[in-house]
Amino acid sequence: MGVSLTEKAATEVKKVLAEQSPGGELVLRIGVQGGGCSGFAYSLGFDTATTDKDFVTEFFGVKVAVDKKFDPYLDGTVIDYYDGLEKRGFVFNNPNVVKSCGCGSSFQV
């Protein structure tokens, strides 16, 4: 799979799962959607199931699923968690990006 989570990002995902999980096993689903000023935006969410169209793996105890169709956009991406004074949230370090918007929420490959 072309996407990975740092230990810090996995820790934050586990915190969110502990707060929001209805009790069943959830997977972190990572994807790409059209939109934003640069063309594509990242998507993160939880899902209850995976299919044979997904790359599925686990990082630091977090099960991750990525639809194979997103591999050209996400291959080599490392997701980290930034916790600074002015900003906090998940950061996508994607080596395929050739252009991104000023706010960092959308990108082009």
C-alpha cells in the first residue's frame, strides 16, 4: 500500500476512535475527492467494512483502508499529526504533489 501513518498520527486516530466508536471495529478510510482550488482534496473517515478493491494494512494498531483507484494520487504518502500553537491536525506528506493551494487543503498531481 502506498499510504502510511506515523505513530503520532495513529495515536490521534485511536483517540478519535475511542471517543466516537459505537463499539464495532472501524477502519480508517483514506481517499481523494475532487474539489478545492487545486483540483483534489484528501478525505479521512471511518468505515465498517473493506472490499477486495481496497489496500488494507495496519499501522501502530490502526487498521487502514485505501481504495486501489487512489494509488496513483497517494502512493508514498505519509500521514502525520501536527500539534502546534496555531494549528493542529493531520498532515499529508505526499511526494506526488506538484501544486497545492495556499491553505494546504487541496492539491494537484
